[in-house]
Amino acid sequence: MNRRFNLRTPLVSRMLILAGFVAAVSVAACGEKLESGAACPILCPTPDVQLLDTTVEAIAVDSSLSGFPVIGEEQPLLLAARGDTLDTRVIFRFDSIAKTYPHPSAPADTFVNHIDSATLRIVLDTTTVVGVPALPKTPVTVEMYDVDGAASDTVAADLLPLFTPSRLIGSKTFAPESLAKDTLFLPVDQATVLSKIVNGARLRIGLRLVSTASTQLRIFSAASSGAVLRFKPAADTAVTVSLLSHTPTDSTLAQLRTDLEDYVITAKNLAVRAPNTIAVGGFPANRTYMRFDLPSRIVDSSTVVRATLYLTQTPMRGSANATDSLGIYPFAITAGTVVTDIPRLMRLVTVSTLAATDSLRVVPADSGARRLELVGLVRVWKNTKAEQTQRALLLVAGAEGSNPAMASFFASGASSGLRPRLQLTYVPRVTLGLP
């Protein structure tokens, strides 16, 4: 007799028994009534996280300072002729030119007593940068002046009077298409160069841009492709002279001497911020420092997950590029609370807009309420203690030193409703209550 056996019955039974056991364990585990499901994220339901918002006028200090990049650290060098809004000059220093040169047909070095020709080579930065004007669309003239002899040779007020017709040592006009070649050669007066060599004097050349339209050029500094002086003391021999500065005379300040091989001075700038305002950008550029006095009831017992800075913009119609957009970037102040020197704090920050996670775009001529998210700043605050990292930020303009646009906002000293405000989104800290 044939019998049929149901082989699946024991398997099903075992599975039902196992399922019942898992259910019993789950009930027991959740019966612990923990304050947070994070202790058993699979078995227990997670309670909803409660986000709270508060807006405070927590600006303890807000201060704007001009002068960035620091003189001698400009890269590239901005040579601007922007009409009434901005006029800048570039200074090149050749503080040492040899009196002799090696001649191929002479056994010893030959003294320079004649110059056939002399040229100044400069290299333009023609890369496209957001917010920075492109190359000129009309012809431009680059003029060169002998600016040696100033009482304070890095002070604009002492150097600008030297840009006179009697000190003009060369000029050249360039068509727009020729500027795209990057490298420009400017003829320099041979008699001036020879006189400097024979008398052992310094050659310091000041560049001025002349154009019928508002325009600017960006010139590579000595840190990359600096200016070079080239002259021919004989028909078959050429001498090349690189930038060199002997200022300051203190030999221990070697880095500063190198920085001052070339730099920019400002002849005119109409973008001046009003009282009770802070500013970002311009030329020389402004940076703004803000330190916050956060409510202890939030800092001590909560976790801040988001911060938003509310600003009220005031128009800067006298700014260069007043109708173009300007990027503004916040950077965390990573120095501890023991550092209170604001200029020093501004210089300690490593500014890299390429790595910035937060930004705000404004038009300098506009006005109204603005909102800047501070995601990256909150991340820094969460990972460090207040004593190690100040609850502060630095506002910096994009393309600082190349884009002369300046934006202005009401400061903490302005009337109520116009002052900067900080909105904090936070989560009250949850305690598990475990023994």
C-alpha cells in the first residue's frame, strides 16, 4: 500500500515557532521603555526629533577693515581705469641692475655704456573669473613712469604725484585682440635705463592704464610670472633683469622684501561705506568680522543644526561693477578666544572660495533683506569647543583683489529692524536616563 508523507509539515512548524520567539524578544526589548529608539533602532520606534527655531540679535562685535589683499600680496595685480569709480596703478621695482655684462668676444665683463633698446615684459591673467570683467573691448594704452624717489615708497599719497608727463618713460597702445596673447612688451626709454645703471640708481616703474571706456587688466605678480626688464647693451648681447626689492632695509624681513617687488596703489575709489554699515569687497577689498554671543540656554542644553544670518543690504551705487553680481563667502574663525586682534584674525583665515560650502550673491547697487546660510560654520562649531574656535565668522568677497565691486550692509549699530540677526535651528539634547 502506498502512503503519502507530508515532508513540509515539520519545516513549517519550526518556522512558526521561530517567528513566535522573535516576536516575544521584540516585545521584551521594547518593554524597556528607553527614552530614545537609538538604543534599539530596528526593534523600537524612533521618536520624532523636535526642531526649534529662534532669532536673536546676537552680534557681539562686527567690524569691517579695508586693505585686502595686503599690499605686496596681490595676485594678480589689478591695473584699472574705471572712470570715476576706480583708478589703480601697478608698481614694479628693479632695485639693483648690474653695471657690467658678459660679452661673448671679451675676456672679462664689459661695462654698460650704451643701450640699443629696452623693454618691459608683463604677462596678463586672461582666465575667466565669475564677476570679473573680461578683457577690454576697446584699445587701451599702458603708460610707464619713473616713480623712484618717493619719501614713503609704498604710500599712494607719496607715489601718485610722480605720475607726471616729465617722468613718462614709455607707453604703448594695444588693440583688444592683441591682449589675448597674454604677454605684452612695453618699450622703455633707453636713456633712463642707462642713467640708472651708470649711476647705480634704482629703477622703479609705475604703470597707468588709459582708455576711453571703463576697463581693467590683471597682471601676474612676481609670485608667478613677474615683470622682466630686458635691454641690449650691444647689438649682439641682451641682458635680462628680474624684479628685486631692497625695501625694507632690515635683512631679517626677507619675505616682506620679496612681497614688495611689485604691488598696487589706489589713485581713486568712490566706493565709501556709510556710518553704521559693514562692507565686503571693493579695492582694496573690505573684510567683515562678526563674533556672536549665543544664548546660553541654547548652547548649553541644545545641539545647533542650522544657522542663518539675516542682513539688510544698503545700496553702493558708487561701486565699480555696481550692477553686476558679487559673491560673498563666510569663513569660520578657527583661532581661540584668546586672540582678540581683529586685523590679525582676518589674516589668519585661509580664504579659498573653491572649497566654500555657503555663499550669498548680491548686486552692489541693490538694497533689501538678504539671507546667508551658515551650514559649514555650524559644522565647525559642532566639532570644536568655543574656547578653541571662536563663535565668529569672516565675510569675504569672491575674486578678492580682482573684482572691485563692494557690497554694504547695515551693522549692529543701526536702528532696530536693520541690524544683522542670527536664526538658530536646534534640537534639545535628549538624555536616556540610563543608570
